[in-house]
Amino acid sequence: MCVCWHVRELVRRKPGTRLVTQDEAARVAGVVVVAVGADHYNRLPLPLLTHKVVVDVANRTSPPHTNEESLAEKLQGLIPQAQVVKAFNVLSAYALENNVQQGAKQVPVASDWSGARRRVLEMVKRMGYSGVDRGQLKAAKEIEAIPLQLMPSWRVPLIVVGSLWFLHYLLLLFKYQVCEKISEGKDWEGYSLKHLALLNINRTCAITALWTLTLCYLPGVGAAYLQLAWGTKYRRFPTWLDKWLKMRKQLGLLMLWLASIHTCLGVAVWSGHYDPLVWDPPTFISAQVKVNTTSYVTMDVPVQNSKMSLQGELFLTFGTLSMFITCLLGVSSLPSVGATLSWREFMFIQSKLGWLALVTGTVHDGLLGWGFSSQDYTKCSLPSSAQYALWFPLVTIAMKLPLLLPCVDGPLQKIRGGHDRNKKKRSNVHPTDPVHSLDMTRRKREDRTVWQVRPMQTPHPIILA
Amino acid sequence: MCVCWHVRELVRRKPGTRLVTQDEAARVAGVVVVAVGADHYNRLPLPLLTHKVVVDVANRTSPPHTNEESLAEKLQGLIPQAQVVKAFNVLSAYALENNVQQGAKQVPVASDWSGARRRVLEMVKRMGYSGVDRGQLKAAKEIEAIPLQLMPSWRVPLIVVGSLWFLHYLLLLFKYQVCEKISEGKDWEGYSLKHLALLNINRTCAITALWTLTLCYLPGVGAAYLQLAWGTKYRRFPTWLDKWLKMRKQLGLLMLWLASIHTCLGVAVWSGHYDPLVWDPPTFISAQVKVNTTSYVTMDVPVQNSKMSLQGELFLTFGTLSMFITCLLGVSSLPSVGATLSWREFMFIQSKLGWLALVTGTVHDGLLGWGFSSQDYTKCSLPSSAQYALWFPLVTIAMKLPLLLPCVDGPLQKIRGGHDRNKKKRSNVHPTDPVHSLDMTRRKREDRTVWQVRPMQTPHPIILA
Amino acid sequence: MCVCWHVRELVRRKPGTRLVTQDEAARVAGVVVVAVGADHYNRLPLPLLTHKVVVDVANRTSPPHTNEESLAEKLQGLIPQAQVVKAFNVLSAYALENNVQQGAKQVPVASDWSGARRRVLEMVKRMGYSGVDRGQLKAAKEIEAIPLQLMPSWRVPLIVVGSLWFLHYLLLLFKYQVCEKISEGKDWEGYSLKHLALLNINRTCAITALWTLTLCYLPGVGAAYLQLAWGTKYRRFPTWLDKWLKMRKQLGLLMLWLASIHTCLGVAVWSGHYDPLVWDPPTFISAQVKVNTTSYVTMDVPVQNSKMSLQGELFLTFGTLSMFITCLLGVSSLPSVGATLSWREFMFIQSKLGWLALVTGTVHDGLLGWGFSSQDYTKCSLPSSAQYALWFPLVTIAMKLPLLLPCVDGPLQKIRGGHDRNKKKRSNVHPTDPVHSLDMTRRKREDRTVWQVRPMQTPHPIILA
């Protein structure tokens, strides 16, 4: 009854429509969209679907086994006389119902029948989406995998940053909990294991964020040195450097997330109690301390009524500046914002502002480590965390500095403009490695010669690069 | 003079254009766009517009009366021989001038004349927007209402969350201001009405945020139990559950806003003064307190030189984690980001990460309530706010747990895949309730069989579901 | 070898493609895309390109000299028999490779050959982008400038806000460092130059943010008064007001960034030490202060164990509210979010919520200035920063208030609806100044009569306004 109400409601809203049975509909239609799960293909009026264009929109709920055929191929096997087309499975019911995602959303289409494929591509276009011709029906396996993708480009960055985080957590545990006990013979309550719950996490997030930001900019520096050494941009980078250059966007966003957590925790505990080395010392008074309801003991008591030292003020300012420049990097990574930026604007933000964020973040850490260096804090042959965290970004900044000199940058720009120092007579076809195109530090769009090979159907454009 | 300058400027920029009077322009044109307000229709050269396609772009400044006709129908009444088309009113001058919003923006078109309607849809497409054919001119009333919409999908969520906020503010006022006075006979300065300005607001935002996040996930749990009870997904949910499922996105964004305010205020006041139960106790000293310029009184004075307890460190860590996971939910709700996510990725973020945010937020609150439970804080038969805030999320999490068991989740997934336990012979047409498509916890796109009835103009695709 | 592998890989992925030499490819193709830098045009097989459509995608790395011709015109000069078309240079390799930015991204096309131009526009459309016909090849100079744009609309706002920031930094330096020394004869360590590193920066960011937000709303008030004075909306605003109205979006985003920095720093230092005027006074005790390892001196010591006063609680609440309302303004400025908002929704957020942010921000500052006014803090004839920062937003709010009265707002709305008090017989053509369309306070899309002159190629639509 509620089904009938809903159906009548839909018919009422669409004048010119008729409510019919499945069989009758299948008989008159030229194109049939099959919107059932693959388990229910047998319930369809299969004999009525022969010689029709049958659009399969089914999705899997879990990835298929290696040799398993796609759902569309399974359907094609059931109705070999029909023209099965795989399409629309990437669209959500929510998107279709609310007309969102149009324009931006790509809808892949595959079929063994080129006429049917063209017809469905036309439907896709009229609905306002971008159709992508994926060729034969065997592409359906990849198309059905698209909705099941779980952030494939995030796997390696998450593993890298996660490992770095745990490494630093263990280092801090050793330095601040274990080491204190060993070297000063304190009890575990001495420095307190309780700090594993927050202070160690705060410092770990801070150091990991700084190192991850460094990991975003180091490969660009490495690539520049390689190009200078080779004297050409036409030589392929090692695969590991390729992949590293490609994952910089994900590394940057992970860095932003960790830096936000560190900012929140750091600001919450920011006080003379927790950061004594960048605050002016407390006032010590000799006072009668109440040890229980009746007795008092005279001892020196620190009274925190001081302010930050100059070092502390600079520390906080540089940290805040680094954080909010990183926020600008994050905002410019949003798809809709990135689309409004020109190449030079994107380069300015991701490269120049990005290096500024790295430098201010390093100064922020250095100001904390500076105080430590003037006192004897080296226990267990390990410097303070604020100090050992510095070497990686400092080395990267040091490697970058020579690249800023005009005598080095000049030749590098020429090489990126296509100059080949080796002057070897190369083949007329120069495919630049398109894997360099995802680049959080350098978006050099004009120096990427994109080489595409188009299907030889009709007189087609070719690209000379 | 300045008008003439501006006109001459426009003509100069567009070679091949001519500057003419309205009458002369109306005579030669085939399509005329009327861009005046409805109050000025009489100023148009109406006799010259007969037999032309007249596009009305006017907007209202306030919603019409119930039986009032649309502006386009009013214009059609003035020039019955013209082919009036309603279009373009949803585009802002800013968007047209700066060429933003293309692709994503939909432009509805309505007219009693199908040829004129097709012609204007073609114009819309050539301008780069998505034209939507809305049929007859009587649809113009709905089209004219579009720019006047004021967040219709936010009305009920704002009322719900607003009411919840005031309810909790009054509860806190009772618990912490009124109750103290009643039970301990303190003056109003005792606990201080001043805390109504911030501390009460901070706690209210915190509790309301936690309950609102619970409201995002509870309906999904309820829907799952209903489907298990009914044994099928083809039975329509109660209307209130439908609406609740649809408003989860708005509830989530309101929760994010309240949680941000709570985070900001909470971090600002985070100290031993304000959160004594999760900080180590202060040092009490017996001291000479200066009561005026000359006299001193000996009394016990608390000196805050302690750190957070383990409970306090965990409390802050879980709270920060919950906050920044919620930020991820918020970022993935942005249209441009959502468009890049696959179904499984969106599910992972909104469902799995969302439940993680709820659980960490509940633990955050529980750690504060834990301390209270070990002391006698029950005044006026009302436990502390940190405790009474816990029951709602705890009940929801408890309801969710059975759904995670394989013996329960298995049948549920089968039902969502289309399995019908009742095995009744249903009609061949199974419209699934499309209102389930907006789902912040479950985006099961493959189990939504979308049933569309298309106008019977030409051989059209039909959908078997 | 690695080049060959890469080429073979590309051929393998695109069935139906062939690997050929440049010369052979150039011979058979109808359209040739030249994807080398302009320095390498001579390396192309130029004789083979005659009578072909040659698409130039080259970009410059730096802006050209004033009289320098565009790269496309240079190429046309090399192959005068070819039909050179400038296109695609605005697309990044990353976007092409990853199929992002489609729909939203505009691709300008220019050529002296209209047939070739149409053909390339068709290619652009089939690739899913929005083609923009820019006419003759001399437009290539502007097209080549697009990727080199470096935020042209941000120049003046950055200069304005930057100058304001430095002005306030110097004022604060005078008030809090120099003035103290002059008037109280303190040493530089008295108030401490160290505060230049953070406290002065925090206050400067706060005051500059408040004044910048005021700068966003003042021009709208000014424009309203001008329209009321003139009695019409058809008179052009002064150029400086035009430009000011256009830059309000950039001013608003700069304000959001400065306000975020102020919030972060302000919350970090929020304590009785730093903001004594909005905290209850500390407890002064007479104590034995340890001045070195052996000796003690009796002095009065402040012990910070107090809480915020009512003034302090209100101050923090209003500040947080203002901050998070401004965040809503920022989020609604995102392109993808703005595209989903109707005119009335956008108006509500940018105008009503915006004024609410300004008012709450002014109250926030006023609460801090209030405390100062009850004590004698006027040194060097300059009131406290919290007070002198107030005058600008207060004046703007005072100017806004009369506009809210029905007897003023009524006529203003009529004028914006097209009413002309002067009743002069105006020409039939009324171009409204389209520069008012970017308006962060008032998006009155229905009262902008847009007047466009379209090229007189075929029977074209004309607009009566």
C-alpha cells in the first residue's frame, strides 16, 4: 500500500508518464537500465531484453577475486543477444536525487557494442555529467572497482607518517620516561608515566608534523639536483622519487592535521608549569606548606606569577605563523579553490609560502631547542627532543639554499625550459614523465610536454612535443 | 554622461556590436531578454514583443502570496502573443560577470511553448550552465521561489539543536547556580552568576555538541533495527524517521560549529583554577594575606603550581582527537571534496570515522564525569553535567554494538542487498524509498534501486528495479 | 631505453594507436598540437605544418615586455600558411592527467581563422572543459598572461591591510613601550621590549582584524547613503567606491586570517598574568622570597588563584562568537559552497551574519576597553589600544543604524528596485554599473539590470533593461 502511494506520487509528478509492469516496459523500451544487485539478475525478464541496450548499474560490496569476471560481463553472459553497457555505477542515489556533483563528476561507460556505448554516453551528457569512454566491456572490472576504492593514494603516505609518529613516540618515551629513571634513579612517578597520555603525544605530533612538512619539500630539492646533474629534464626519475613526488599532497594534508592537533594541545597547556624553559622563572618563597589537616612543613614553594621570556614570545609567534601559513596551503588544496588559481598563484602558495611555513616551523622548534642547549640536558647520549627534531629540516633547508643562487637557478630553469646539456640527438618523440605533474612544491605546467596518443578512428589531432 | 561612457565602453569591447534604441532592438531580435523588475513591465515596448521569444529573468524580493501568479505568468498575460520563457533568474550578476559557478550551477527553464523552451535551454548550455527543463510556465512560481529560499533544509535542525541548547543551558543554570544556593545556602556570589557568561555557555555547547553528534548516528541504528525486524528493505520508514535521516548532514555541521566554540573556550580556560578535578591539587600554604594596605590575615592559600593528573591528560587528548576527527567529517562534507570521494571512501569517513568521533567524544566526557562520581556531588538529585550528559551517547553506542556482531550484520547486509525474508510475491515494481539516499552514516548506493519514470516522448530508457 | 619503455606503455594502454615519427605524424594529421616551449619552435617540422590547424599551448615563465608579441603570434609568423590557434595553455599537466577541474575550468581559445577556432572549441567541449571564444589571435597576449597572474585582485587589499597593520604596530610600540619610558621614566626592561615579539603582535592583529572587518561593511553603508541622496541607482559610484566595493571579499578573507592568528595567540596567553583587568585580582601575601641560594627578602607576592571577572567571561564569549561567525562567512566564500547557496541565503550570511560578527567583535573589544576607562590609563594623551581601536567600528555601526529605520529603508529598497526619484526621462537603455555585483554585504541580484551587447552574427537575443 505504501509502495503504491509512492508510485502514484512519482507518476503524478511526471506528467506524460505511465505506470506499467516490468514485462510491458521491457517490451516497448529501446534502452533498459537494470538497477538490481547482481544476485537478482535471474529475476529479470531476460528473454525480453534481447536486442536491447541494457545498462548495468550494479556495484559490488567488496572487491572481486582475482579471476572473477565483472558483474556486467556476467549479465552479458546471461543475455548474449543484448547490448550490455556498464555505466552510472559511480553515481550515488543522493547525487542523482539532489542533482549535485554535476559537471565535476565523471561517469565511465564501457560496452562491447560501440553504438550502444555512444548512445549511453549521450545520455550521460544530457544528464549533465562527464562521460568517459572506457572501451570494451572488459573495462567493467576496473569501473566496478572505482566505488570500492579506499583512498589508494593515501596508503603509502599514511604508512610513512604513521611509522614516523610511532618512531618518535618511542624515542620520546625513551628520552623522557625511561632515560630519567635510568640516569637519575627516579621512580616511575618521578617524571610520571601520565605524560604518555598528552605531553608525549603533543611533542610527537609536533615533531612528526615538522618532519612530514620536510618530506614534502625534500623530493623537489632532490629532483632539482638530479636534473642539474643530468643536464636534462627528459630523463626519467627513479621510481621511488616519482612516487614520493606524487604523494606530496597527501603528506601535506596529513601534516596539517597533525599540526592542528599539536596547536590545540600546545595552546591548552601553554603555561609556566609546562614550558618552564621559555617562561621567566617563578618566584620561590619559603612557606608553611599544609601537608595534612593539622601539620605544616616549611619548604620553598614556586609561585607562578611570571610571564614568558622573549624566547617564549618568539617561540609562540613563529609557531602560530607557521600553523596559519600551513592552513593557507590546506585551503588552496581544496578542489574548488585550486580551480580558481592560475599556475603562478598555485606555485606561489605551494612553493614559496610552503617553504616559509617550513622555515618558520623550524625556527619555532629551534627557539625551544635553543634554551635546552645552554643547559646540560644530554641524558643517555640523546639531546632533547626539540634539538634532535631539528636536524632533518635543517639539512633540507641547507640543501635548498644553493638552489636559490642565480648561478645555479639559471641553468636549472633553462633545463626545465627544455634545454638539453648533453646535446644528444634525441628521437623526435619526447614523452616527459607525466608522473611529475602532481607536485606540491613545483607546478611547472609550461615545462611539462604532455604526449598523448589518441585512437586512430577519425582524423585526429597529434601532439608534437 | 557617465551612462554614455559606460555604454560606449561596452560597445568598444565587443567588436561587431551596435548601439541601438530599445524599440529598434526589439524589432530585429528573435529572442528578447527582459531584465527589468516586474513593477516596470509596463515600460517595455510590449507591442513589439509579440511573436518573439521573451525571456523573463525577474526575481521577487519577498515570497508571493498563496494565490498570486508568478511574474512570468503576469508578463505572459501582458503579451499573450509572445512566447514567454522563465529562465536565468537564479544566476547572480556577480556570477555572470566573473564567469564563476559554471558547470555546477543549474538554471531551470519553463515555458508554455516547447520550441522556445528548447531554444533557451540551448542558450543556457552554450553559456556553460546546466539547463533543467521544468515544463510549463506554471512551474515559474517554484523557479521564482528558488532565489528566495532561506535554507529550507536547515529549519528543523536549527530548531532541534537550538532547543537542545536552551534546555541544557537551563539545566546547568539549575544545577550550578540555583541548586548551590538552595542546597548550600550560599549567596548568589557563592558560585557566581558571572559564570552564566562563559562557563555555563562552554558546558552547554559541549553537551549539546555531543548530543547532536549522537542524533546523527541514532537514526541509522534505528533504521537498521527496523529493517531487521521487517526482514526487508522495501518497506517505507515512518515519515519522522525519513526526515531525521535526511537532516543528518545539517545536524553534523551544527555539531561541528558548537564543538569548535567549546574547543576554543575550553582551551582558553584550561587550568587548575577552572578544572580542579582533573588537575593535581594545588599546594596549600599558610600565609599572611594582604586584605588592605596595612593589615594582613593568616589563612590557607592555594598555590597553583601543579600539573594535570593522568585523568586530565587523557581528557584533553580524547577531546582534541574527537574534535579533529569531526573536522575531517566537516571537510568531506564540502561539495568539491565530496565529489572526489568514492562511495566506500565517503562511507568510511562519515560512518567509521564518525562513530570514532562519537566514541572518543563520549570517553572525553566520561573522563570528566569519572572524577565526579567518586565524590559526593549529587545535589538536588541531579548528577554533575558531565555525568547526565553521558546517558544519551552511551545508550546509542550500546544499541550499535549488537549490530556489529557477524550474526546480526550478516542478515542486515543481505536485507540491504535486496533479500526479502517475507518471500511475499511483490509487484515487479519495487521503488525503494529514495529519501534514504541522504545518509551521513551509510551511503549504500548499490542497494538503492532507483526507479524513475521518464516522460513518454521518444523511445526512452526504462529502469528495472 | 626508459623513453622507449614509457612510449610502449602508452601505446599498450590505448588500443588502436600507432607509434610514429614526428614527420609522419605531422603529414597525416589535420590538427597538430605544438607542445614545446617557444624557444624550440625552430625544431618543429615547420614546412609540414602548412595548411593545418596548429594549436599552440606554450606558456611564458615571466610576463612579456610591453611591445613584445605573443608566442602564438610568433608561431603564426613562422608558419603563415598554417591556422594557428591559441588554446589549452591554462590547463596544468596535473589537471589533464588526473581529470580534475573539469566543468569549472575555462579554456580561452583565440585564432585569426574562425573555422579553426570553432574546431578547437569543439575539442575543448568534448574534453569536458568550458571553451571561451576570445576572437582574433591578438587576444593571445592576454590569454598567455592568465597563468602568470599573481592574484591581481589581492594587490590593493594586501597593501591596505598591511599598511593598517604596520600603523597599528607602531602605535602600540609608542603607547606601550616608548610612552611608558617617557612618562614613568622606566627602563626599557620596565614594560619590556620582549613584548614586541608576541603581545604587541597579538594586539595589532586584533585591532587590524576589527578595522578590516569594518572596511568590509563601510562601503555598503556609504553606497546606500549615496543612492538615497541621488534618489536613483542608475548613477555611477565614484571609482574609488567602486573598487572598494569590489575588494570586500579579499578584505574579508584577510580579516579571517588575522582574526585566527589573534584567536590562537590570545587563547594561549589567556590568564590572570596577561589580562589582569578582566580577571579578579590575585591574592597578595607577605612572604619570604628567595633571592639567592641563601637569602630571603620579605615582600608582597601576588598569587594567581583567581578566576575571570564577569567582564572577562563576557569578553571571551563575545570574542569567540565573533570568530566563529566569521568562520561561517569564510566557509560560504568557498566557490563550491557559494554555488549551492541561493541569493537570499548568501545575503543572509554575508550581510546579516557579517554585521553580527562586526557588532560582537566591537563588543568584545569594548569590554576590554571598558575596564581601562575606569582607571587612569591615559599616557601621552593616547587612550589604551582597546579604546582607540573602537572608534572606527563604532562610527560605522552608528552610520548603519539610521538605514535600518523603516522610513529610510523603504525608500532605499524602492530605489534599488528601479525607482528614480528625479523622474527624468532617461534613455531606454539603462546599463546598471555591473561593478556593484561583487558585494559582501548586499547581493541584490534582482535589482541589477544586466545589459549585454551580443555580437551581431545571427539572430541574437537582446536584453531590455
